[in-house]
Amino acid sequence: GQNIDQPTEMTATEGAIVQINCTYQTSGFNGLFWYQQHAGEAPTFLSYNVLDGLEEKGRFSSFLSRSKGYSYLLLKELQMKDSASYLCAVKMEGYKLSFGAGTTVTVRA
Amino acid sequence: DTGVSQDPRHKITKRGQNVTFRCDPISEHNRLYWYRQTLGQGPEFLTYFQNEAQLEKSRLLSDRFSAERPKGSFSTLEIQRTEQGDSAMYLCASSPPVGVTEAFFGQGTRLTVV
């Protein structure tokens, strides 16, 4: 089976930085996605890494190390609206995504 | 085009009844996926279409589940003889034929089996 692990919960203060780690052991790998999901809403795409290294997109950055089976999502200058679940997903053969359980981030004033 | 559309948004049904959900993907997206998500978990892959062809089905998809995409546009997911364990959010996603191919998700259909 596929194994994608990420912390269950994280709490941080408005304006701070939070790093969400994701480790994976999967039978295939065609890239790693991060999605944001607010309660009761659809997951929305944040970032995609297929090669090792850092991808930066405004306040959000994502890092990938394929040899270590490791990725992280970095959220900078946290805002209250960033309170959500963050899903790490590995793109498998046939384009399907295998998701972790998600990390609930709570931003406090 | 406003994105992936799913109907209904909520469905409450009695155990043993059949239910059908509809998904309208983003225009020109040839790939369509169904996922199921329960509380506190990430989405689990159910099935995948490329145009009208169903290319992959998860082992999670029992014989009570069937999905179609008859003309390569909208798709339906039917659950027969629903069970309480079927209660979940059913998410549809689509992706284009080229590019990064990230999946764009619909708002989901929340099914409650009582």
C-alpha cells in the first residue's frame, strides 16, 4: 500500500512561519502536490514539485527530496484565512493522487 | 466556466436505497476522477476516466459502486443498496490533457446514510 505521513495538527501565530512536513513511501512517483482545504470546501491546488528543490509561490513554498521521500510546505506571514487543512498528495501512475490524512493548521491572533 | 460542478451538494438516504451523483468537469478536461473523503482523512481514490474510458478502479470500489462517463463529458457515480459505511464526502476532480495536470476539485456531494 501507499504510505504518506504528515502531522495531524499544527498551531501558529498570525504573522509567523509554519512548516508542514510530509514523508512518503509509495509504489510510484510522478510528482508531489500540496492542496489547501477549508472545512466543508473543495481542496484547492497550492503547489507541485516533480524535481528536487524549492518551489516558491508568494507566501507559500514547497520543497522536495525524492531520495529521502520527503517534502515540506512552508507558509510565511501567516494570516487568519490560512487556517485550514493542508493535504500532501503523491501523483501515481495513471495520474491518480494518493493523499495523506492532512494537517490542520490553526492560526491564532 | 466556473469550475467542476457536482450535484447534489447534500444527500440523505435510508440504508438500502440507491443514490446517484453527477459531476460536470471543467470544459476540455479529458481526465475525470472520483474520490471519497471521510472526516479527518484525505481523499481516497475511487476511479478515473480518460474521455469516456474508465481506466482504473480502486479496490475500495465494491460491486455496489458504478461510475460512467458516457460521452466523455459529465460523469455519474451510483451507489446501490447503500450502507452506513458509505457516508462520506464524494469528490469529483478533473484535469486537462497537457501541462502540470493538477486536479481541480468540485465542492463535493456529502452523503449521509441513515
